[in-house]
Amino acid sequence: MENSNNDKPICLECGDKIRGRSDKKFCNDACRSAHHNKKNKVVSNPQKTINNLLSKNRRILKDCFEQSEHNTVPITKLENKGFVFNFYTHLSDSNKGDSYRYCYDFGYHPVANGEVHITKYPGTYL
């Protein structure tokens, strides 16, 4: 961005004249950081929201997995804890052909009587 008055570059963040090299875009590090933080904030909010939902889902599955004797819990228990069924990281089929939805290393599969079976992804040691 150039200033038509004397062709000195103007800071993209604050609009002040820039001293020094002619190819500089910001007058100082604070303006450069502020500009990039604003730019990246718009892009990262949806990603941050989804990551938070996935982490919460994983935490709920982990808690239920550790507290349940047979790793089977009512769907309502997950719902009451705030589990969001539309968000998961991947799908995997068991040896029996059941399709599990995973939130990172913990997965679930609907079974009879409004319950879900919770499992831990094979090979994870978290």
C-alpha cells in the first residue's frame, strides 16, 4: 500500500508511514503481530469450535468407558453429559462388522435397548 503524497509505504495495520526498507509492510512487530492475529482469528474459530467438541466427546467416552463394567451405557447418559453425535474423527469396522464412530481413540457403536458400546481404538496407550 503506497501513500500518493510522497510514495512512502504505509503500515497495513495502523496506517502510519513506514521507515526503512521500501518493501516493509508494517511499521513494527506489534503491528505485524496484530495484523496476522486478526487475519488468523477469522480462519481458526470454526476449527477451534470443532476441536473443542471432539475433545469433549472424547472425554465423555473415556469417562463412561472407565466407569462402565461392560463398556455399554445408555445413549441418554451420553446426551445428558453433552455428547454431540454428529462430530467424530473417523469410522472403523470391528472384526464382527460393526461400524464404530471414533473421537480420537475412543469409539462407540449403537447396540440394542437404546445403548451404545464404547471401545478404545486398538493400539493406543493413552
